[in-house]
Amino acid sequence: MAVGERPLNLLILCPDQLRADYLGCYGHPRIGTARLDALAAEGALLERAYCAAPLCGPSRISFVTSTRLSEHNHRNYGSTVDFGVPNLVRSLKEAGYRTGMFGKNHCFQQDQLPEIWDELDEVCQGNYDAHPLYRRSFDAFPMDPDSAFASDARITREASGFIGRQEAGRPWLCWVNWQSPHPAFTCPEPFFSLFDPGQIALPEGYRTPARGEPRRVRNWRISSRAQEASGDEVRRAIAAYMGQVRWVDHLAGQILDALAASGQEGSTLAVFLADHGELLGDHGCFHKIPVFYDCLTRIPVILRHPEGLYRGRFRGLVEEVDLAPTLLEACRAPVPAAFTGESLHERLVSRRLDAADGRPTALVEAGIKAPTWPEPWPEPQKAPFPPHSFGPGAMITDGRYKLSVYYDDTPELYDLEADPRELENRFEDRALEEVRERLTLEMCRRMLGAGVRARLTPVWPEGPDPRDTPMETAVLRERLRRRGEGSECPLTFWCS
């Protein structure tokens, strides 16, 4: 088999809750993420990539299945999807890949994990909820490297070992899901103390709420006690988050070094992406809630192709659902017909990187199907657990303007050019009436078509037709049917 025809190995490096604007290659002036900046210089960086949802489980399910939130309908933190639904990992497994996953799952059903992954260390620290030093959403403290909560270094070693043990001739997938830089704001020394809080500026508008903000933002600011934070506490949290980002950069470098030492760098597609961002003091809040500010929804995505086929900065709009088809096409593996995303592979290879080469709009969704709680919860919360269920909402952006609409909360419209911090809600501004109407109509169209596939065919080419039956429903029905007949029902089936 010629070099250009061999399947590529796939290395996915995924931190939790990493803002795009906190990497050097995305413009942060002080962060010093040398390893990730080098990875971007050797590959392609997606400047305007948006997550499917600013929440862990829903975002990762959209990534792996290339379906949007309103189709897969998994809406909360710990949501998981049946592996029988067409997805990135299943496609590679069926193509003969060895698979290893290290870190948090937030994706597939827990009881299916041992059959999915050939090597597995599934560990999720949540919000460090049981840690005695994590009491408020903005708490920051150094992590004892010997603590049971310190899992990032361990899974990095395990992933590096997995890569080093792979035999030539059989492709592999290694997926690393770090806890950092998720709250609490903690990491080991010396990274925790790398940045002086005294040199950190308070986020613009931290003490002055944005005009026309949704009530969910106010409620969360109060319930999470963020409005009680002193200036020093806010600066300490931001400095600690920066240390966490440098910790992730360090860990990513260790795995990339292990890849190079194994001699497989020339046959491995390396991908770095986050599931969503972090408020980090923007809008007077920390952590994440179902709102759509760029600090939460714009994600870093870096792709290094081993044959040097990807280079430069892709300036167009990209949705998270576009990533799985891109990776499968790059790895020379079949792309399921059920995927809804658009592969960027040919555009990256041919260096079509302008804004016009991306999507006309990007759609993001969030929120559980329940009313938004009317007032702040009287008991302090350090993470947005129930009853802060936050009613559903959706956002659409054309790159210049951003419209956010909620089932039962204040709509928002921002001019991202004039107001990149999204502090002036112009939804009622008559000067933007045409923009509001245009984006409202486009949002309606996009939401109605959230599950539409591009294929024009009266007969679906593979498995149950996702155009008229939810895929997970079809999987469960077939699983029950086969069990009733006493026949085997492998996880990887997508039955015709």
C-alpha cells in the first residue's frame, strides 16, 4: 500500500473548558503555550470554530456523532449516547483501528466502554465537588500531585505508553480527555504560581452587568457567589486558570514527544480541541451555563497532518459537527452517511482558508427542556446543578453579528466587530432591525433543518433511515429485537 493510501493513526487531545483566546496561537499575549503554538505552526488552526453546545456531554456527543443537540437531544453534563449510533470511534474501530481512551468519557454509555476501547482509563473528577478546598465557583488552589484528584499526569503517562506499544502496520486511535482547565481552578506547582495575580486585569464589565442581559446570567452570578468575589479573588482565579492552560500545554507536549519517540509522527494525524470554553469572570461569572458568549462557545481546534497537507489559519465559520467527517476523510476511513457535518479536508488540502470558505452561519444550542428558574437559588452553588436547569436556547452568528434566542429568557443581539466582549445587547436597537430579522429567519431555517442530511436519495444507503426515525431509537429497537430472538447484537452494528 502506497504511503498516501495508508490509513492514518489519530491522536485526539481534548482539555475540558479551554477558551480559544487563552492560547498564544489564538492571540493571548502572555500565556506562553509554546507546544500548542508549535503544533499550530506545523498544521492548520481553525480561527472561528464553534462548539455544538457549551456543556461537556452534549458537545462531545455532537463531536463524535456529527449530529446537533436538537437531533441527539442529550442535554446535560453526564449525557451519553449508544455506541450503535454512527460515530467517529465506531467508524475507526470497524476499519480495524486499535483504540485507547484516557480521561473522562462524557460520550458513550458507561457499560459499553470496555467493548469500545482496547485500552481504557476512564476517570472524571466532575467539578472537584468532593475537594475540601472547592467551595465557590471561583476558588483557586494548588493541586497536590499525589492527591486522588490529580489524574491529568497519570492519563498522560498512560496515553504515551499506549502510543509507544502500538505495532507498525495497524492504525490506532488515542483519545486523551484531561480534566484541566475545568474548575476548580487548580493544577500542580510550578504551574499554579506561574502568573502573578497582581498583573491580571479584571474582566471588562465584571462589576457592571451588561445592558439587557438574560436573567439566567444574573441568577447564576448570585447563586454561584461570583458577585461576592473580591478583585484579588477574581485575579487569583484567572491567574490559576492561566496556569492550568500552561499545564495542559506541558502535558500535550509530553504526548507529542512520546509520539515522535515512537517513530509514528509521520503517520499520525494530531488534533487538539476543547469541548467548550469558560466564563472566567466575563459577565461577572465563572464556570459555564447555557448562554452563547464567545468565551464559552468559540473553541480552539488545531490539526496537524503528518504529510504536511494542512497549513495555515482557516478563517471561515466552522461547527463542531464538521470535525468528525474531516478527521475520517483525512484518515482515509469511511464517513457515515448519517453524519450532518461538512468535511473540511479538501478545503484544507487546497489551502482554501478564507472566511468565504467556511459556513455562512454557525449554530449553537444549549439548555435543558425545562423552564429557566425565575430567581437565584437561595443556597450557594459552585457549579450549575439543578434547579438551575436553564431553559433551552439557540445562537446563530454570521461572523459579524450574533443572535441568541431563549425559550423563556431575554434575547440577545451583538455586533462582534464593535463589541467583541458582548456587553451591549442591541436586540431592541432599530438600527439593527434588518440584521435581527435576517438572523431570526436563518435561525428558524437552521433549527428546522438541524437533522437534514445533504444526500438527495429516496432510499437511504445504510442502516435505518435517520430522516424519519431517531438513530438511537432505531438502535435500541434492533437491540431489543435481537435479544428477543436470542441472537448476538454487537455494539458496532448499524443494521439494514
